[in-house]
Amino acid sequence: MSTSNWLLLGIVLFVLVDFSSGMLIDYLNERRKEQPLSPEGAQIFNPAEYAKSMAYGAAKYRFEMLTNLISTVVILCAIILGWFAWLDAQLRDRLSNNLLITVVFIGILIVISTITNIPAGYYSTFVIEEKFGFNKSTKKLFFQDAAKQLLISLAVGLPLIYAVAWIYQELQNQFWFVAWILFAAFSLFMFIFGTRIFLPMFNKLKPLPEGELRTAVEDYCQTQGFPLSKLYEMDASKRSTKLNAFFSGMGKVKIIGLYDTLIEKLTVEETVAVLAHEVGHYKRKHVYTMFAFSNVQTLVILSLMGWLLGNPNLSKALGSDTPSFHLSMLAFFLLFTPVSTVLGLINNSFSRHNEYQADQYSIDTYPNARVHLHSALKKLSRESLSNLNPHPVYVAVHYSHPPILDRLANLK
Ligand SMILES: [Zn+2]
């Protein structure tokens, strides 16, 4: 068997292993969910709410099985039947500039994947979320969001792809290093300004209005030297009833956002305890460690790409005899699936560790935060019908935050 056929076999195998292990983990998680309500769980849900949380989990599980199955079948068809190579050949007939072919090829994949994801997003929002009382979005807002997301991915993704392909074409040997500098600069920009630039395209951010909450927040922020001007209330309630808060940015360009749903449903003390958790992410420099780790990952990926991308068998594995940057890159990422799974596990474990640290920061810096954060997290879980008994493997793969009962136990 030729090298390209071995590569094709490897790609198909990885897609199948990724799919079946994902299905298995989902199944284990679904099975483990069905447990009698524990005394700890009873602090969050009454029996009716608990039953509802399980029904919500089951609805999401069934839908995820279906969408995973469909997307895997489509990907396998595209790989085995040579749809990617066909698209490449069509573009090659019409365009002569290699860089332009790469940009249009990736652009078409972005458009197709966004459009084909719309039905799943629609069902998830207007059927599942609606049924469980979470959805506040309108159809108009939903389609506006989808259109904006598509335009942003094209506007950000295509120039980046052009630059990377150009670097590869001009400097094959130093590709990995120069492309890494480019990605590091880009991710630095996104870590600093990403939320600042893109969030206002979807949500309105406004300063906290005068009142009891603002006074309490002012007092706390003063003890922390955190400028109140960086704190915003966000109109999350136009899409969902779920509550949350976030920290984003670096150095002087930082934002803490509190969802209006959070402010509405938590007491003043609970809200400040959550805010203190977000300040903890800032003070413990979690953004910097995440940034450093993401750059190490990019370096690993790009050095492997620099080493392997010149091999014409990568494009050939996807059915094209004319080697191209985009087909080789696509084949590379399909073969890279096991490594990205491992990187995802490390990322999530890192992130869960940071959540405990931020909780600890809240306890250390806000009086009685142990009690207030405890009750805030219980409300958060109740209002989003969280799964009380996720499977540990599912947690390792999918959870960026610790499971709620572990987090509450840690606060005790
Ligand atoms: Zn957090």
C-alpha cells in the first residue's frame, strides 16, 4: 500500500476513534447522571427540579449523539470520496494564484460549516433551551448573530490564513518560527483586545447603575485596587436566562462583565463574592499562564507542520495529486486529532485548577465569601439545571470548571 493510502487509513481511523470515544464518554456521562438525589444535591434542587435537570441533560445528550453522527458521516464522505480534492481542483481551474486558492478554499469551508451548523443551533435554541425555559432569543436575533459570527470568522480568519500560507511559500525552512511569531502576536492582540472589540458587536455593556450593589462593589474594588471603570453589566438576558460573569483582557485593558441575569437573581453579597472570584482570575494572572500555554501549543503544532507539510502524500491522502498548502494542512490537522485531544485535557485541567484558585481568592479577600459564594454557586447551578453527577472522564474532556458539588465541597 502506498504512503498516501496509509495516511488516508490513519485519518479515517482517527476520525472513527474520535467519534466512538466521544460517543462512549457521552454515554457514560448520561448513565451516571441517573442517581437518587444526594443530601448535597438536595441543597441545590428539590426533587422536581432535579428530575428536570436530568431531563435537560438527556435532551442535550440525544441531540448531541445525532449531530455528532451526522457531522462524522459528512467528514468521512468528504475524506473518502475526495470532496476536498474536488473543491481544490475546481478552484485550480478558475484561479492561478496559489495563495488566493488557499484563501478561497478555506473561506468556502468556513461558509459551509457555519451554514450547516445553523439548523443544529436553531434546534438547540428554539426547541431544547425553549422547552426548559432558558431561551430569550428571537429568531431575528439568532440569524443576526449567525451572520455576524460568519463575517467575523471570515474577516479575522482569511487574512491570517493568507499570511500563514505566504510565510510558508516564501520561507519553507523558517516557516515554523516566523509563523509562530505571527500567531503569538495575533493571540496577544486577541487576549488583550478580543473581548473589547467583539463582545460589543453582540451585547451592550454599561457601567453598574447607582445603588446598593454599586456601593458594595466600589468598596470591594477599592480594597483590591481594581478600577471600577473596568466593570460592566452585560445584557445577557436578551438571549438566555442563565447567569454568569467573566474576566477578560490583560494589563490596563481589562474587563469584568456581570450578566444582568446574575445581578437580578443574586443578593448584593453574592454578586460581590462572584465579582471577587473574577478579580481573583486577574490577580492570580490566569490570563498570562493561559496565554503562555497556548503559545507553547502553537509552537508544537507549527514545528510539526513545518516538518511534515512539504510531504506531497498529505494532499494525496485527501485525493489530490497536486500538493497544496490547504489540503496538506487539512490532512495534518485530521492526523493531529489524538494530540489535540491530549492538549484539550491539559487545558481543561489547568482551567479547573484556576477556578479553585479564584474561589480561594474570593474567600481570602471578601468577608464571608465562603457563605455568599456557596449560595451564589448553588443559584447558578439551579438556574442552569446543571448536571450534579457528571462522569469523571466526561469532566476531564469537557469541563473547564469543576463540577458543582466538588466546587461546593471545596468551599466548605
Ligand atoms: Zn472563574
